[in-house]
Amino acid sequence: MAAWLPKGVFFIRRTGIVLLICVYILLNLTNTAVLASDDKVAVNLNSLKKGLVKISCTSSGNKRIKVIIQKDGHKYTYDLKNDGSYESFPLQMGNGGYRVSILKNVKENKYAFLKTEFLSLELNNENAVFLNSIQNISWDKDCKVAKAASELTKGLKDDECKIKALYAYIVDNFDYDYDKMKKVKEGYVPDLNVFMRTRRGICYDFSSLFAAMSRSVGIPAKLIKGNAKSVTGYHSWNEVYIKGRWVIVDTATDAQLKEGKDLFLAEKSPEEYIKDKEY
């Protein structure tokens, strides 16, 4: 918040009641919504019972828009399209109170609050959050991803068999794109239609596709970001819910091992992976 305060505020050495009130007002002015006539923000809570919030925004000047979702000291930050279309974001930090904020870039790396909502999530099954279509795991029942998953798991009644079929399909038919990995920009979000067409992508694409396919056939799956001992740099993989436990699956790594004809195991050891974020 210091960057938003007028210069000199923190040089005050003696803080009487009046000065304290002034500083309090200054701090809170920076957190007050600055919704201008050309800023239109909408927060749709119709899917709250699924652990989902949908947000849209339009603002002139092609400004960058961000969404921040917070709970119990944990925070997730997303870019939001500035075109009025709704994007879906998960409330994946468990039941309880959430703060959802939409911010607009006003200068350099400074953002102003457009809108803040306080939500309360009460799900009977918290794993239901990981069945949704969200910004970085985007699918619907009529898309190529869902149709392929349905065909691959047709006639299979056991979730483990379904997951093995989806895993094998991705590892055998998609290749890791090393050139794309070198060029990918900050804020990149997988486009699964493109990935399905090109069959080439980075770990983020692989994990998004596996999660979308699993969710589309009714199996909870997480997209995880963090670090793996066998991978250099930031990485993305999956956890999928099978027989009452979360199992680690890393299709991007296994697709690369496949290329090198190395042996690999579908289920990975938790000791090899350090989780940072989950979606």
C-alpha cells in the first residue's frame, strides 16, 4: 500500500489521533472502488454451489484487468479479459469466507480496485470444485476434448480404468514443444482446441488437457503448479481422485520420456513434487 500513499506519510515520527485518522483515510482511499463511467464489472454467483465464481469486465483504454481471490492468508491472482465476456474461477481453498477483488491497471505496475465481493462457500463435497470448467481448464460437453474423453472411456465403469485410458491417449499422441517452452509469455493460458489440433504443447497444456478430460467424465482432477525434482524450472502436473485418494500424474514428463524410450510410471511419488498452486 505504501506506493499509493503521498510522499512523506511514513516520515511522521509522532502520531497523534488526528494523524492516525489521516493515515487511515489515505490507506482506505486506495482500496475503495474507483469504478468510472466506462468501467463495467459483473460478478455472477449462480454457480457458487459448485465452488465457482464467474466474472466479467469492460474498461476503456485496453487496461489490464486482474482478479484476486483470497482466503485465510492464501491468494490466487489471475488476468481477466477486458472484453465483457465471463470467465470462471475456482474457489478451491475449501469451505469458508472468500474475498474476490477485481482490479484495473492504472499506471506501470500499480492497480486500483474496481470491485470487491465477500463470499461464503459451503460445499457438502469439497472435491466438487475440481469438476468445473474454469479459465485455465476450459471445456464444455460439446467440445472436442469432452467428446474424445467420452469415446476413450466408453464402456469403462471403473474410474481407474478411465484414467488409464485418458493418460495413455495423451502420453502416446501428444508431444512436448521445446520451442514453445522457450517463447511462452507471462499470463499464458492453455487453449485446448489449439492443443488438440497441433498435438504439441508445454506442461501447462498437458496438465490442462488431462484435467479437462478427467472432469468431463465426472472424475475430480486438479491442475498443479510447482516444482518437480526431475524437472528444471517451474512445472505443471495433475492430481486425480481415484478410490478415495489423490494420485499424482505427470503426462508432460511421461510424454518426453516416451520420446526418449525411457521407462516411466503413471503414478508419481509425492516426495518428487513440491506443490505451489492448485486449480
